[in-house]
Amino acid sequence: MNEQRLPYVFRYEPQLQDIEQVRTLAESTGNFYPEEIVVAVQLVQEAVEHGAASGYQFVFADGPSGCHGYACFGHIPLTRSSYDLYWIVVGRAWQRQGLGRSLLEAVERRVRAAGGTQLFIDTSGRDQYQATRRFYEAQGYQQAAILPDFYAPGDPKIIYSKKL
Amino acid sequence: MNEQRLPYVFRYEPQLQDIEQVRTLAESTGNFYPEEIVVAVQLVQEAVEHGAASGYQFVFADGPSGCHGYACFGHIPLTRSSYDLYWIVVGRAWQRQGLGRSLLEAVERRVRAAGGTQLFIDTSGRDQYQATRRFYEAQGYQQAAILPDFYAPGDPKIIYSKKL
């Protein structure tokens, strides 16, 4: 699917209404724990309040009915040119149409333009995240590490990475 | 070397003067980049200002002439019971006397007492950190992951972990 064919406008500046939009998007997926959603919302709040000093950067995909998906990423402190993808969320109603891929590609373009050379993604090894892991692998990300029992007993962290 | 034989008092509450003491300790080692020292100091400042809400916990080893070493650790957000060791520093004049081990053991006791089940330590794969890596390995930490070029090209991140 080609980004140009999607009816989305990509936007990089978080706005006040994104705080609630991100909460709604994350809740719609059914994929996140409540405490995870709290953190996702906090990152938007910090960026709205402190701008670039927050360390968080965003790509919002605005569609016909508000924001349909977003990604949050940032430079990893104390590294030369490594970046982390903190969140990527597509609202349940708009999944499986290539928006996740377009968002991730937009993140990669922003990171490259800022001189970033590597993007890391932490995700869970739980069954529930299998489609997510396949998605990252299809976008060229490789498993760089598995940390057993990281999130909880039986719930490992998987670190994906891609050279940009 | 037995902790009881060391002339240190362990203290867990950061105080205002620790901000400068931590800067002096970190600088004395010759091991950290200036921007790393800035971050080490920031974590103490945040804990002095916001207490436990900062997410940073400490062990300070007060000796005959002020603070001789310290460690900074904390619960990893969104994990059940995983902790990170963020910093462990022994001032150059007091190295090679077992204080690092005592500090790390004190951290492990604090983490266990709080219900923590695993402690992670990120460190660099640079030659300069070889003694540091041997130290962690001697304390029972295992290499859980190597992320090539993480800190900079040719400077990998090594993640150590230990079940507590």
C-alpha cells in the first residue's frame, strides 16, 4: 500500500487535543494495560508542555475523523545516534490498511533526517504481541535481544533493531 | 572483604550535598563522559526534589571524608518486578577495597526487600569498561544481550542481568 493513497495528513507537532486522542486510540486496541496507557498519555502531555526538551517526538496521522494513529520516538540519551520507538498505535477501526507501516516509515525518515543511524523497538514476547512482532520483522527489524521475565515472570522483553 | 569491616555508613536518602558529591565522585574516576556526569547529577537532583516519585533510589557510602561511593537504581516502569542499576561509582581514591561490591550487595538487598526479582545493568562494551564488566560477572551477573553500535559506532551496549 502506498502512503500517497492513504487519506492521511502526517503531523509532527503534538497539540492539546492529542492527549485525549492518544488515550482513545490506545484504549481502542485492547492491547495495552491501563498503566501502559497512562504512560503513553504522559509522554504526549510532556511534549505538549515542554516541546523538544521532553525528548519525545511524534508522528500523528490525521484522517477524516481525527487522529487515526500515531507514533512516539526519541533520541536515546547518551548515545551518538540511536533512537527508540516508544509507541506506535493504530486505532482498532483503522488497522490492517497499511497505516502502521506508513507511520513507521515516517518515523524512520524523521530519524534519518536528524542523523539517526539505528532505531530500537522494545516489545513483549507475549502471544498477544505476535502480530506486532511480525509487523516489525516485515519492516526489516531484527531481534537483537530477548530478556526473559523482563516485564513479568513469563513475559520477556524483545528488543528489535534496524540500521537506518 | 566483609562489609562490616569497612569504615562506611550506608545511607539511602539523598541530601542536598550529594548533588556535588556525586559530581566529584564521577569526575574522579576518569571513566565518564561529561554528558554522562550531567545525567548522573540530574538523577540525584530529581530525587532530592521529588523523593520517591522520581523513581530513583540510592545507596550512599559515607566514609571518613564524605561520600566515597554511591549507587543509583530503580524499578523499571511497566514491569512487575524488574529493576535497573543506573549508576555505581566509587571515587578513584577508594577503589579496589571492596566498596563497589558492598554497594552492589546493598542495592540487591534493597531491591529484594521491595519485591524485586531481577536486576539489570547496562554497560558499554568499550575496552575501558573491561574491569567494570569483570566486576559484574564476579558478582553473578550474566550477559543477557549485546547491542552493537548502541552508544556509538563500535561502542556496543551490554546488558547484564541477575535473578535476585
